[in-house]
Amino acid sequence: MTSALRVLPLSQQDILRRLPELTDILVDCVNGGASVSFMLPFHPDKAAAFWHNVAQSVGEDERVVLAAFNGDGQLLGTVQLITDFPENQPHRGEVAKLLVHSRGRRQGIARMLMDALENTARGCGKTVLVLDTSTGSGAETFYQQCGWQKAGEIPQYALMPEGGLTPTSIFYKLL
């Protein structure tokens, strides 16, 4: 039931205050096989360090973090919009780390986060968004269903959390 769900931006202080919840989401996703830059074994201390860096980046206006909450205020997912680019790319944004905790999946949370991210990007004056994801993953299918266009694939782009190489698909969306 998505009616009770809401998506809100997180400030630097919000991220630090909600560090245990954010750490739990990242650990859950990585340990569940998500290819989001981390390798197994993945421990909460590494996730907490990641979120501290994200909080600093938010504080420096380099990115926006959006979070999905259920009706009880429980944080179930996040997505990031990277907004800090060279002066010849003020119109571009990059999507990073769409994460939904396993207990919140199949509720439309990822779609709500992406819709909110696109609206946030428009509000920031962004007209083109880019992202990358593991080729052949459920995420790739999801982005296509959300209207993203696949620009191509890069073979052997990254390691999956357990260590095998994966190609990566590059996507864009014009706003």
C-alpha cells in the first residue's frame, strides 16, 4: 500500500541522525547481492563510513539524498541525485544508489523514489539524467519501465559483490 509512503529529502544532519537505519538499508542491499560499489563480506562499519561521506557531500551541496518512509516513519529506501558537475554540464545530474530494504520491496517504493528524484532534478534545473546499472539485472528492467533509455553497455565494468565481473548498462533520461 503506497498511500502511507512518503518521500522526503534528507539534510546532512538527518543522515547523521538516521545513520543506523541508512546503514541497515545499505548492508541489506549489498548482502542481498546488489551491485552498488561494494564487495562481500560487507560490514556495517563500511556502510556507516559511506553514509558519513554522503552526509558531507550533502552538506557541501554536491548531492541530494531522498528517502522513502512508511506511515510509521520507518525509513525503507533512498536514492541520490548527484548535482555537482563541471561548468559545461550544469544541466546534468547523475542518479546513484537506489536502495530499497528487502522488507520494503514490491510496494512501489523504488518508483516513488525515482519519480521524486526526477522532480527534484527538474527543480535543480537539470534536463538530462544519467545512471549505470548491472546489465541483465532487475534494476535494468526497472529503469526501462520508468522510461529511461539505454545508451549502451560496457563489458567487464565492475565486480559483483561476490567477485564476478559484470557488464554495465548506461542509461539516460531527458527531462
